[in-house]
Amino acid sequence: QVQLAESGGGLVQAGGSLRLSCTASGSIFRFNAMGWYRQAPGKQRDLVAAVTRSGTTNYVDSVKGKFTISRDNAKNTVYLQMMSLKPEDTAVYYCNAKEVLYGIDYDYWGQGTQVKNT
């Protein structure tokens, strides 16, 4: 059973920074990619940033230059460094891991961590 534990959310003033962490219950090498999604009230859950097993990253346009996703394989952890936060960044942020087994795609999710920008 894969477990993803997020931490690092909270309340931050406009222009401030936060770093989110997502620690997996086992090695993150098993995942093809890991990423961060966010869901604002009344809106759908959208991808923010992702990193593949090989280290390739991608970002939604609205966070390019502000957010940085990284991974520490030794700690089984993926990070999202968020800078220059704005009120529109307020959302619940979810960690996601994608795995392919025998041709079947699996998605795993954390419980979410709230980021609120004032």
C-alpha cells in the first residue's frame, strides 16, 4: 500500500514563500512521475508541477519561475518550493505519484495540505 504524506502548508502573506514536502512510504524509484496538484474551492484539481523518474520537470504556465519541484531519492521525498505567492495560489495542494504495472496506470494521492495566501 502506497502512502504519501504531505507537509509544509500554512498561512503566508502575499509575496511570501513556502516549501511543501511529500514523503512516500517506500522508494520513489518505483514511480514514473511524481507531482503536485492543487484544488481551489469550487474548482477542479489541476496539475501544478511534476518530475519524472529521470528528473525531467514540467510546470503549469502560471507558476513557471515561481515554483520549483525537486526530488530527494535518498529521502523518498518530493518538494515544491513556492515563492512570490499570490492570493490565487490559495488552494489545497495534493501530492501525486504515478506508477505503471503490467501496462496498467496507477495514481496515488496524499491527503492534501492547505496553502492560504493573504
